[in-house]
Amino acid sequence: MEHQYDVVVVGAGLSGLRAAIELGEGTRVAVLSKVFATRSHSGAAQGGIGAALGNEEEDNWEWHMFDTVKGSDYLGDQDAIAIMCQDAPKIVYELEHMGVPFNRTPEGKIAQRAFGGHTSNFGKAAVKRACYAADRTGRVILDTLWEKCLQRHVQFFDEFQMLSLIVKDGRCCGLTAYELATGKIHVFNSKAVLLATGGAGKVFKTTSNAMASTGDGMAIAYRAGAPLEDMEFIQFHPTGIYKLGILISEAARGEGGILLNSEGERFMERYAPTIKDLAPRDMVSRCILKEVRAGRGIGGKDYVHLDLTHLGAEVIGQKLVEIIEFAKTYGGVDARKEPIPVQPTCHYMMGGIAADADGHVVLDDKNTPFPGLYAAGECACVSVHGANRLGCNSLLDTLVFGRRSGIEIRKFIHAHGLCTIPDDLEDLEAAKIRYLMEKDGTEKLGPILQEMQTVMMNNVSVFRHKETLDEALQAIRALKERFHDIGVHDKGSCFNRELLDVMELRHMLDLAEVMTLGALHREESRGAHSREDFPERDDQRFLAHTMVRYEEQAEPLLFTKPVNITRFEPKERKY
Amino acid sequence: MKATFVIFRFDPAVDKQPRYQEYAIDVESTDKILDCLNRIRWELDPTLVYRASCSHGICGSDAMVINGHVGLACQKLVRDYKTANNFVIEPLPLFNVIKDLVVDMDPFFEKHRYVRPYLINDEGVPEKERIQSAEEQKVIEPALRCILCASCTSSCPISRANPNYLGPAALLRAFRYINDSRDTATGGRLAQLDNNEGAWGCKTMWWCTDVCPKGIPVTKCIGQIKRAIKQQEKNE
């Protein structure tokens, strides 16, 4: 079945929906999503969205910019960061106007709270910058944007999985997709495609990410020739519920929660004397694991305690409602009376499809655009987060760059027509799927998936070393070989979940390889990338973005792209 | 320890009637029901399908019937059930089954759209935020917990009896906008619900409140809509 649209947006999380709204009623927009829109992983964001509104304390966008640059360990592109921090207040006010139910100050303004790495006066003291709606900020923004799209009659294709991008003479001309309910192949001929497909936390065994976070957009763009940038930078959030990885928001520490080791010591005071428990996530995650390695994990195990017992009923009842429930349901812990056992959990991809601040997917170190192809949100690397993202900058990133992509795409579609695309695309994709379904595979999906997740967790997570990275690369490549022999047992065409699982696994294996390659290449420690064999940051050799491009019949090609430094020269990063 | 799962199966391509299939797996008492389903799918039977994503009760994908009660598979743990590790899993009632535990939610979202689930404000847009007091905000707080999982609507006896009834989830969304101090369409919203397909369809049977996985007092919120309608009539 063939469709024609001005724009196809892939992904119905915050970036995709914000872009769809920006594209406006005069544009023919289709939003494709492999899950129903309100099931998107943006909805799991808890703590808030960063913007220097100054509603609670003096603040300005330049302090926000400084914090973001420093948080990124100086790898973020400062031109893009300046745009994001300047746009932030406007973005938040727009959300409020659309109806987002932010918590309020006594004067009825948007309330703000402290968060990791947010400071005033260029690092002098913690500042309240996170705008929030209890601890369900992502969920209510997602609902509001989706409902705005309903009001605008945006066309949704729910439970459609993108299969491939259509590229003709170097331009993106649409995509092919698989309809889960029927097994039908759909060809979308469009002037532009925006990828807003989110992250890939499911590459790792312990993660806060949803089952749908399998990096499909990144992997499909990569196979279509778009380079992936800085994929070795993977954020491990310090406070996942022990064993489960379910997120306990940084807002818990923003509201006054503290981390304790087995000796009852508030150990972050030792590592970050100024902002203590509100140090950035990469640091806190490392500190937790250092405590564990020093034998100060709780009961000798690999977790520490997050203590909220002193916060009082009002804070807990109005600002941390959901996480108290999570701790109770899954951890069996009443967080009002006892500490929550926590350990780092894979949370966020700083890297992604190389893109600029207007959403253009770029092909090389000169930022040459990939015509017709755009990316925004977690699947893109603009790069505003560099080597480590600050809390509350991801919701901001999705909305600022979702909106800017929308504006830019509108210009593009007015200057360009639809391409003439080959008429055998549907048959080609159907043949690929038939091949997957009909071959007698000797390998099963489950074991390959689990081995990948275990290897990545053990060898490519918080601490890394050449030896274990080499091992991981070998293991991932062996799994890619085994993947060729995978069989699909479900032969049906109605809601064939197994077929989707297989496609997702292929995507994740590609990404796992790129992450490991980047981590091996970067012989330094910066932000979330911590090499035990190279413990120092090395600006001489590695103040540059890692780019990896897919090559047919050859190993992926690795090259670098300079960092854009406009204002803050790299310095030692202390908190 | 061992557990037995008897699961509702239906594939429209091959089954004339739904059937139940039994699976035996090892479980821990702290496993989520969703973990068990995942294990069955990955280790025993990849053809079994259900919706799920966030796995911690915020995306709203995996409402289903577990041992006769509607719940989220990712929010219910093995230890929550006193049934000697015997589980019967069925799709949400009220909706048509697409396959196995996957149901057609279109009618549910159709009703959601009907209540105009977006802020209507004809007063022009200020430069900064609209002012709203913490007390005004608190009124709508219960409704903000809703994750659109459809547990309430699929459990509601009135919804089962009258397909035209909006149902608790859509009414809760209406409540959220009726009581948002920034919304200026309150009168029209109340008028839209002043009938038996709307607020008066609710016969206060509390099933919605009982099953809500987010602890929302749904029935009370619908009651507040009814009172607001009466108040509006009095004022006219």
C-alpha cells in the first residue's frame, strides 16, 4: 500500500509530537509509531525539564549553558547548547499554554526544584531550575502534546514498525513500514522524514528503558549511510531500584534525599564537596561503584541506600508520589520509613544519529546535510549532551530540537517536491520478511538477546578497559554471525511480535558494535566514558566527536568531527 | 518455584474459538506477571502476544485480566496472588480481541477524543505562564495520574451494558479539563456530559475506582462532574 505525505515523523514521543505540532495544520504529516503514542518512553521521564525561568531563585540561560557544557565534560557543541538554553524558557511557557499541569509556586508561577549539576553563578551553588509536574513530568507533557495533535487532526499510524528509509540519489524520499496488526507492508513517499525514535537502553541488561527502546531509528539511519556520533557515551543513572533497574528520579535527591553506604556515611560529600548528592550522573554512578568495590556496598552487595525518610509527608505526597509507589510495589520498601536499595541503571544515549541544531542529519565532519532526512530527541546527537547529559536536559532537548526540526522541515518541503520512487519497494520488503519467516533457523532469539545484554552490561557499562572491550567486540561480532541463523516460529501475519523482536535485535546488535568500537577508540576518560586503562581526560587527542559510518562488505569506518567551542574553554571538571 | 499459567489464546487466522493454553515455568515470588509472560514468550512459545513497554506501570500498555481481576501485568507480582502459583491470564473485557491478549482499543480512544481532551482557552496567550494557584492545581491532581490503560472502562458494568456510555476513563479526562482553572470551556463541557451517555450514565458502582492501578478516585471525580452540572443548572 502506498501513501503520500509532506512529512513522515517516526516516533510519537516528545520530539516527534512537538515537531508534528510545529509543522502545522497546512502540512500533510503522518506520525508513525511502533507503540501507541501515549505508550512512548518519554512518558517515563519523572523529574522535570530544565529552563532558567528564575521563578524560585535568580537564574539565567548562560548559567544553564555553562552547567550543560561542564556537565558534558566539554564535549558538547557550544553553539547548539546556547540555542537550547536560550530557547528553554519559551519552550516551557508554550507547554504551559498548551495545558501542561506544572506544579506551582505560592504565587501561582511554575515551580522549580534542584537537580544534579544545576548551579548558579557558573558553578558556585545549586540552583532550582527544574520545572516539574510531581514526578510524572514526561507523562503529562506526552499526554498534552498527543492531545494537542488530536485537536489538530494529525494522522497517526500506531503500531507501525519502520523497515527502511528510501534513499534515491542521496536524498531521503520516505520509508517503508510494517503494520503490526495485519502484516502488510506500507510505502510512505514523503518529501522529508523526521526520525524521533528515542534511545536504545535495551542493549544493556539492567536499564530504566522501556521494552520499545531498541534504537531502531539509529540503526536504520546507520544502514542508510548516516553516521552515528559519540555512541560510546551511555548514561548510567545512579539510582535504579536494585536488581530491577526501575528509575528513582534524581528529583528524590533534588528534594533532599541522600545516598548512604554500608557505614551509613553520606559518601558523596567526599567526592563532590560543593554539590554532594547533586553531582552529575556519571560521577555519582562511578562513586556508587567505587563504594561497592571498597566493600562499602550494603551487606557487601553491589548497591547503596537512597534515604528519603527525613523528607516529610508534604514533599513525598506532592512531589515524589510515583517513585514512592515504585519502591513499594517493586522493591517492597516503604520509602517514607526505610531507605531504597539502588544501583546504576542504563538510562540514556548521549550519542545518536549525527545531526545539527536544525535537525538536519549530517554526513561528515563538515556537517554536510543528508537531504530530506532529519533527526531529533534521544536518537539524535546534536550534540548538546556531549559526554554526559544533565538531568532535565533530555526533555528540553526533545522539545527544543523537535520544534526546530519542524520549522526547518517546513522550509524544506516548500522548496522541494516528492521524489519518483521505484514501484517495487513493497515487493522487495515483503520478500525480505518472507525470507526471515520461511528459513529454518537453528538459533533462537532469546539466548542471543540475553548474551548481548550481558556482555554489554559486563564489559561496556560504567567502567571499561581495552581487554574487556576487545572481548565484547568479539562477542558481539560472533552474535551477529549467529543472528543470520535465527528462525521465526510465528508464521502468522496478525500481530507477529516475534518478527518485530528479531528486527529489533538486528538493530541492537549493530548499535552494540558501534558503541564498543567507539569505546575502544577513545583512549581517555571523559564524562560517562571511563577507561580504567586511561583514567585521565586527554583533550590533545580526544576533544572530538567519534563518528562511525556503516560500510557494505567492510568494517565500520571510524572518523572524528571537531567540537564547537564558542565560549567555555575546557577545564578540569570538579563539583 | 514452579508456576502454571493458563493463558487465553486466539489467532483469528486459525482459531474459530478462543482456547486456553497451559505453560509451566519457574518463577520467583518477586517476579512481575509481565516477567513471567516474557519468559514464556522467550523460552517456550514465541507466538504468544500481548502489549507491554515501560514495564513499571506508567505507559499503560499491559492491562489484562489476571486471575479474574483487571490489573497491569507489570505492576502485579507473583506474590500478590494467593492462588498457589496458578494463574489464569485473559485479555481486557469489553474490547474485541485482535490476537491473544491484544485487544482493539480504538473505541476507547474514540470516546477519549469525544470529550475534547485538550485545554481550551480563548483569552489570548500571555508572555509567560498563566497564573494558577497550587490549590487550583491540586483539584485536578488525581486525574493527572491516569495512564489511559483502560482498566476502569473495561471493568465498568455500565460500559458493558451500554456501548454508547462514555465510560469512566473519558469522564475522568473531562473532569481534568472541566476543573483546570485555565480552561474557559467549562460550561460547554458540562453541557456535553449532561445525559445518560455522559456523567449520568454512571450509577456509582465503584468498579472503576477498585481496579484503577494508579489509585485514582474515579467514581468521586465523576460525582463532582454531576454536582457541577447541577450547580450550573441552578445558576442558569
